[in-house]
Amino acid sequence: MQLTLIKNTEPARAVPYKIARVVYAETRAASLGVVEALCAMIANHAAATGREPIDVVADADVFGALRPESDNHALLNVTPNVRGFDMCLRVVQKMLNGNLPDVCHGATRFHHSDDLPQWAVARGYICEAGDLLFYL
């Protein structure tokens, strides 16, 4: 008997998982509020730049976890059965369906509180969720 690998031919089903992996890596699923804030920021950034959310989360200038030297980079390989990842996936799906309120007040950028990127030096943050600071 020969087994044939069946591949998912619907790329749209993969999009929420890819976004949720980045959200999980950046938030460590610290709380529902933190995950919702980051997802709202992704939606705001996508709307402001005319890009799709999947393209926004592929930007290593916005999401430090995408860089191999990041402490959070290994978290991108989270397995789908991890409880925190499941929460991230549900919130991402709400965002993609347009059912997530903007809890970060229009923010289009963020960083972790233990980091101060050059772009944030002359700005004041407008929202804080967990250890994430959000900016317009």
C-alpha cells in the first residue's frame, strides 16, 4: 500500500495560522487583551498601508520575532495544540473577519517595553497592553 500526502490547496486556510504564529511569538499569549491589541494593530497597519495582514506580519522591521537573533524567534515554531496558540488563532480569525474592535486606538506600530527602537524615540505611545507599547 502506498500513501499519498494530501496537501491543503486552499492558501486562505494557511493565512490565519501564519499570522497567529507571529502574534504568539510576539505576545507569548500573555493574555487575551495583549493578543487582541496586537491583532488590532495589525489590522490598523494593514489599513493604513493598503497591505494585507499577512504581508504586514511578514515585515521583520515591524515584528522583531521574525529576525533569527530575536529571543522570540523560536516561538514561531509553536505547535497548533498549544493552548495559547489556539487563543491567538481565534483572535486572528476575528480580526480577519472584521469582528475585532480597535482596542489599541488606531496604533500602527508597537515595540516591547524592554526595547526602544529609533523610530519610537520622538513619539509618545498611545496604548499599553502587557509589555507592548503601541504608537500611531
